[in-house]
Amino acid sequence: MLDEAWILSPSVALRPEPFGALAYHFGNRKLTFLKRPELVAVVRALGEQPDVRSALIAAGVPDAQHAAYADALAGLARTDMIRPRSEGVAA
């Protein structure tokens, strides 16, 4: 996952909260709590970076935590909060 391009699903809205953010998917009606501001920064950076690793670096996540963040992002992918970025979509 770290070397793949992902993006926030177009059906998802992020609402900033003191703990991080609420992510709501308007299609499947899932509500997810992003409990770390750093994770919110990574999710927001996904569309601006060529891959997940670059988004993690841009958000200031230490290398030692990349695997844990990749696991968190995989969970978001399972509920379509984030999705693979197709080649036709600009970064």
C-alpha cells in the first residue's frame, strides 16, 4: 500500500474535530472517527502526493510509524473512505 496512489473517496466528507476528524460516507452511510490529527493530515495529503509513503512523509509521520498508518489506511479502504486513485486522476 505504501507505494500506491490513493485518494479520499468523493462520497466522503471530513469534519474537523478537536481529536482529529469525523469521516462520513454519504453512499454507505458509514461514520468513522479519525482519532489522530496526523491521520487526518495523511488522508488529506493522499490526493496531493504520488503515493501513500509520500503522504506520510508530507504529514510528518516518522518512518517507524509508517506500517501502523498503512494498517489504519487499509481499514479506511475497506469501508471505501479512501480508494485507489485511478491513473486518469491528477495528483
